[in-house]
Amino acid sequence: MTQPEQRVTAGMIVIGDEILSGRTKDVNIGAVADFCTDLGIDLTEVRIVSDDMEAIVEAVNTLRARYTYVFTTGGIGPTHDDITADAIARAFGVALPINAQARAMLEARWQQTGTEVNEARLRMARIPEGADLIVNSVSAAPGFRMGNVHVMAGVPVIMRAMLEALAPTLQGGKKVMSVTVKAAVGEGTVGGPLGALQEQYPDVKMGSYPQMGQTRVMTELVLRSSDPVRLEEAAGKVREMVSEAHRKAGIAPPDDAY
Amino acid sequence: MTQPEQRVTAGMIVIGDEILSGRTKDVNIGAVADFCTDLGIDLTEVRIVSDDMEAIVEAVNTLRARYTYVFTTGGIGPTHDDITADAIARAFGVALPINAQARAMLEARWQQTGTEVNEARLRMARIPEGADLIVNSVSAAPGFRMGNVHVMAGVPVIMRAMLEALAPTLQGGKKVMSVTVKAAVGEGTVGGPLGALQEQYPDVKMGSYPQMGQTRVMTELVLRSSDPVRLEEAAGKVREMVSEAHRKAGIAPPDDAY
């Protein structure tokens, strides 16, 4: 993979009333977030919208202008509430014909399983004009890439298979590395000095995460940077700061500190 | 609770780099979605944004103009990357002073636990001018309501406690009821007739959800409406349609069908 200097960004759109009603609990956001981090792509914004044409078109057109890549999940099945392909075609101003390659993929699978070809199922072969297919190794019905927008299924196992299929087509940014420093004191104790260190190292992003449900107070300080030298230097300063906080509080550091 | 005829809507904003990087997997969206559904509030859109002032302000100002209620989670702790209160104050154009009531709540808790009062911890007492506090029974640091925007913690157990605290202040819409019809055939088989029934019952929202990982093909058809009579009538039609599909396929319905 090449390592371009420019920041590579992504937006994600989760499409589906079932997520907004609480009926289905989304797990695709976390999977796409991990996927982007691994590739050095900065997932910058996620929107969850309902199965509503205007809402999908607005989100697609806003995010595709704003970010390097857009990923969508949901709404590409065979039923009337699956309108993602229609919305993408409208957002890009193109037609939505039955795609011969998509139809062949589906019919090959249907022949194996003895599934009847009908109008509802053929909806899944409608692909916006000019889009490339994203192979679906799980259930055959393909996703597609239109411009910088990657349209995937909502069923998690299929979505992950599609992510793997499209990974080689993406250009990752600089890989971001992270260091975690564990502290046996609360966020409020380290908050002030951590803020001062953040000002000294603007190129190293510092976050603070309280750990609930532990037998003792624990805070994880996570540092991220694409520059390994600056990252290690900043991590050293944070470790010193945490040691000092432990000393002041008269407590032993946690077994797995630093 | 009164039952106004108008639709009550909500938008949600999840604030935090840790969600977008995949480091933390969000569970608050599902909890807020369930909460809204229970109160008859239509959660219409969710946005996840980074710990970035411009991004938070834009999301807050867009969604508070668009929906009856806005719920935010995350970014109200004591560290430098907790900027939600600052962003809300900027979005509403008001000051962000130390709030005497919030400070008293925090100091009472700190006194019990022997926690030192410092500048980082006092950040959590900064509340936009004109906001009402939302009590935090878990860790004392309060959330707040500014206009129609409800600002809550990101830690799930605290967020849920705050939701319970603010529930009585919300005006729910009409309670939406749902009926689930189980079918032992695939989505593609019921997709066409379900679409036709949706056209006959535009006031009953019909969704179709394939069930993965079952020993046999299963599809759940979920109908939602605020009108119990229309809902039951539509559910009867869907049950008939599914029976017919089972009969045609020559298969016995699932044990727990309908």
C-alpha cells in the first residue's frame, strides 16, 4: 500500500428504520470504524437515517462531497422498503436498470438453491448505471460502488464480506499508531496535566477514558499519531505525569500500568 | 401522559473520537432508540461526530431546528477533549459559567469520597447559561437541557440514568404498537405481496427482516401503527399472505408462526 501524505477520510450512512426504532441494534458502525482505522482512513462522521428517499439522498450528497469515501449499509434487499439503490441513482442522477452481471450472479445462486425468480428478487439486480459491483460471497446479491460511495448490505456477516471484497480498491492514508497508558487515578486527577501535554503535542491526539466496573479506579489514556517518534516522546511524558499522580496519591500503580 | 395528535420527533448526536476510531463500540444509540419508541417519540436521525467544535455545533444547530427533541451523548467529562458544553454554549450563543447548583452537587460527592477539587474537575460544573440540570445519580456530574437539546454523559450506565431522570419532562407522541408475523420463507418470496399490502395500508408501516443463523429460512414481518384497529386488520392480511406462501411452498409453518 502506498502511503500518501494527505489525510484520507470517510463518512458512513446507516440506512434503516429498524435501527432507529431500536428493534435492531447496529453492529456495522463498529466494524466499519475498525476497518477504517486499520487502513489509516479517518472515519469522520456517521449518520443513521430512516428508509426515506429524501433523507438518504440528502445524506449521500452531503457526505460524498465532504469525504474521500462514503460507506452505506442497509436497504438493498428484495422488499419495498429497500430503496437504497433507488436513492443512490437519484443522488447521482442516473438510471437504475437491471444489471446483467448482477442478474447472472443471482440466477446462478438461485439455480443452485432452486429459488424462484420473481419481481421482488430481481429488485436486487437493479444497479445504478455506471456503478461497479461489490461481490457478496455470502448470499450472492451484490453491493456496488458508485463514484466514491460504497453501498453494502445491512446484515452484518454480508456487510463484513463486502468490506473485505472492496478493501483492495481503497487507498489508505498514513497508518495511525496508538499507545495506551493506564492510570490508577480518576480522569479528574489527570485531566489538567493531560490538557497541558496535549498543547505541547498537537500532532499527537490524546484521549482519556474512565474504566467503569473495575475493582479500583482506572483511567486509560490513549495517544494516537502517525509519527512514531513524536508518539513515543509524548507517551513518555504522559507516563511520567501518571507516575507523579500515583506518587502524590500514595498508591501503587496498577499491575499492568504503562 | 397526554396523547397529542402531532408527530413527536427526535434527533440524536453521539460525540466522540473513540466511537469513530472503533476503540469504543457504541451502545447508547440502541438505548435511546428503545427509550424513544417506548414514549412514542419518532427517532428520525442519528449523527456520530468527532470531538471537534465545528462538527458538534453544526450537528446541534441542524438537528435542534429539525426535530422536537435532540439527545446528545459524550464529551461532558473533566478532560480537555470534553468540549460538548462549550459547543452547546456556542451553538446557542450563551456564556458557560460555573453553575452553582452543579458545583454543589459535585462538591457534595467529592466530600464523601475525599476527592480533591481542581480545575479539571470543575470543568464539569460549567453549564450553559439558561440550561436546566439533568441529575446524574451515578457519578454526580450532571447533564443539562438547553432549549430542546438534552446533553448526557457517554458512559452507558450514566447515560441511562440521565434518560430516566429526564423522561418525565418529555411529551411523548402517540404510542406506536407493533405486530410481528413470522414466515418460514425467504424475504424474496414475501417481498412482492408485502409491497402490495403496504400500498393498501399506508398508515401501517411494514418492514421485513431476514433471520440469519436459524436452522431454517425465517423472515420476520413487523407492522407498526398508532391505530390498533388498522394494525390488526393489516396484520390479518399479512398472516393470510404468509399462510398462502407456506401452502404454495408445501412447507409447514414454523411452530411459533403468527
